[in-house]
Amino acid sequence: MEASGQMSHREVLEALSGLLLAMFVAMLSSTVVTNALPRIVNDLHGSQTGYTWVVVATLLAMTATTPIWGKLADLFSKKLLVQSALVIYSIGSLIAALAPNMQVLIGARVVQGLGVGGLTALVQVVIATMVSPRERGRYSGYIGAVFAVATVSGPLIGGLIVDSPLGWRGTFFVGLPIAVVAFLVLQAKLHLPVVKRDVNIDYLGATLIVGGVSVLLIWVTLAGQQFGWVSPTSAALILAGLLLIAAALYVEARVAVEPIIPLRLFKDRTTALATAASVLIGVSMFGATVYLSEYFQNARGMSPTEAGLMSICMVGGLLVSSIVTGRIITATGLWKRYLVGGMVLVVVGVTLLGTIDATTPLPEVGMFMGILGLGLGATMQNLVLAVQNNTAQADMGAASSLVAFFRSLGGSIGVSVLGAVLSHQVTQKVTEGLIALGIDASHSTGSIPALDQLPAPVRAVYEGAFGEATGHLFLVAAPFALLALICVLFIREVPLRTTLDREQPAIGHNGAVEPTDPIGAGAR
């Protein structure tokens, strides 16, 4: 570490290797288990509700705790927090691997989600502590590469493990060695100055935020499946969630000394617009692309492995775009044009994917996915960069985690709402198709049969229904992407700092100006 607190390129790369391993573990935890879920539910005698909760449990814990991890990073040792998140993730994985029933497995997935939430929030914060915004672009390509490898390899690794002697339990063991290596590398190579300051943990705010977000996520995740979108249960969950969020906002604005989500951050136009764009990108991107695998399997007759390989088109575009734009931004210091250009490509890609059906040539589908990937690569990291560039180092954790939190929240909403749209569309089109074939569809349960066991005409009906419904899904998502582009257009470009902290003072809790310590300084 240099005397100024700035790390050399070699020191950054050495520390970054541990951080990227931690990020790989976090991303792998969700992708590797995808192909194992049907086997898990069968072996543990679970239900469709249990199947849903195996996924939802991790999502809830991750999303609800992301801003808390970010705020803790502003108060405590970031290195210790990353290592703690790795330990929590490992404990959850070990319990999940040995789970005797669905209840224990779902509980273990909550523990996993707590760790994943920490890793998701903290890696970006630590990188922001090590590297100035101007230099950060050159390292964003590594983050894109990890994202690409985890996204593509996760389902493939999971499929291989499920079919091996290890069985589905092996999908929870696979991340443990990587987590151990990440922990050791961080211990040896990550050396950050510790800022000593008085700590006031906002327990009430944290509880209200977690409670409010969790209740609303439970509603958007289960509505349309376990109960109706318009029903007494929906009304009760919405009311409870909004009351908890309202109470959290009051505590954060008026009561907490060190609020988990400092509302004053939203006074900065860049932070406010980037946060809004993150929600909309989450809805449009995560909400729609999560169903592409189902499209390839149910509309195109691919195996899970083949469907996973098709994702290379989008992830490859994301990887190339994040590396190239990151390098250019570091060289020039200009970033908004690439953020806007990326969002334009996202809008174009989502709109083009809105034209697909069961007969669209696969090269065309791959090209559309590639365009979307190119746009996402230039957008996702640069939204975080824009916020970090406008944020004092003392608030870096809270501000960075805000973007990740709202993107994850938007994704959760998108997955649920668009999933309900997909289910409705498929059921309607299948019913119409079966009636056209002279088959009584009045007793249809809406479940998806094994397509390879159906007569050719009936199978064609299901494939056509999934193909058309997936295209419709992207058309529904397109306006959200367009709104995100509008938010990005109004973000003001501020030259990227070449120092780790802002030179101007930070805004205090009640809007008062207070001095910002340079990194490594003492208490305020």
C-alpha cells in the first residue's frame, strides 16, 4: 500500500482475485442449483409450494439485507465483513447439502441468501475503496468475466453434478472449496485502512426495512400462484408492507443517527436517477431473461444443457461490452455516452426479442440476445460507477448497495409479475390450440406435461404457446427498458475522480455540511 492509501495495480489485482472468487461463489449459488430443483423436490417429498420457496427464500434474504450490508461497510472493517459473508454462505451451503427435509433446506437457503446479499453488496464497495472512479473501468471487465462464467457454467456444472454419484447435494458442496480459497486470498492480499469512528447501528431501521421489503417480495412472488392478485391476502400483504416501509422511512429520516439507507443520498440527482433506472432494468432484464431458458426447453425442444449454452450469446455480448467500455472510460474519463448507448441497445434487444416465437431461426434469437448483452455490459457497471463517483467515501457502502438493492428488487418484481403473464398466456394459447384439435381442454390444470411424451400435434401446441408467450413477455418488458433509458438521459455527467474520495464536503444527516475525512483518517 502506498503512503497515500492508493494501491498499486499489482496490489489491486492480487486483492481483486479474492473478491472475484467471492463474487463467483455468490452468483454460482443461484445458477448451479437450477437444474437440481426437480430432483430435490422429488427426493425430499416436497410440493410445488416448496419448489417455489427454495428459490424465494434466498431471493428474499439477499434482497432485504443488501442495504444493511452496505451500511455496515461504512461502519466496520470491509475485509472482515466480506469474510463474514463467506462464512455465513458456507454455513448455509453445508446445512442445505445435508438437509433431511424441505423445511430445513428452505431455512438453509435463507442463511445462504444472507451471505450472498453481503457478497453482492460488499465486493463493489471494496473495489470502490481500492480504486478511484477513473481507474475503476479497467477492472470492470474482470467483474463482467466472472458474471459470464458463473451464468454459463452454473447450469452446466449443476446438471453434471446432479447426474453424478454426488447427486443434488453436490450442488451445495461445490461452492465451499471456492469460498475457502476466497477467504484465504482475502486474508493474505486484501489490506484496507480501517476508519475508526463512533458506531451507531440502526437496529430499528434495519428491522423495518427487512420486514417491509420481505412482505412485499412475498406478495409479488406468491401472488397469482398461492392466492389471487386481487384478494384479501394480497390486500393484507400490501398494506402491511407499505406500513412497514412508511415506518422505516420515518425512522431513517427523523430518528436514526446512522440510517441504513441515508435518504439524503437521494438529494443527488445522479443517485436518484440511477436508482430508478436500476429498478426498471431489474424488471425488464431479470424479469424477462430468466424465462429464456424455459423458452429454449419448452418451445425449441432443447435440453437444459443446450439451453444453458444458448445463454453464451447474451453473456458473451455482456463480457465484450463491459471490458471494452471499461477500458475506454478509464482512458478518456467519459462515461455517460456509453451508459446511454448501452441503454439504447438494451431497449433494441428487448424489443427484438419481443418478436420471437417457436419458429424464429435460432441464429436470429442468438443475435437478439447478443445485442441485449452488449447493452447490459455497458449499463450495469457504469450505473454503479456514476453513483460511486458522486458519493463521499464515508457513504460509499450505503450508496453502492442502493443500486444493487433496487436492481434486485426490480428483478424480483419482474420475475413474479412477468411469470404470471407467461403462465396466463401459455394456458390461454394451449386451451385454444387443444380446442382447435378437437381435444377437451376443460379439465386442464395448467401444469406442463413432459413434452417429449406427447403426440406430435399436441406437442406443437405447447411449443407454439411457449414461443408466442415468451415474445409477448419481452414486449411487456420493453416499456420498462425505455423508461430506464429516459432516466439515464437525465443523469448529469460529472468528470470521474482520480482520487478515492470527493474533494467537496459530504452532506450531513440533516442536510448540514460536514467535513469528509480522506481514506484512512480518524474519526469525524
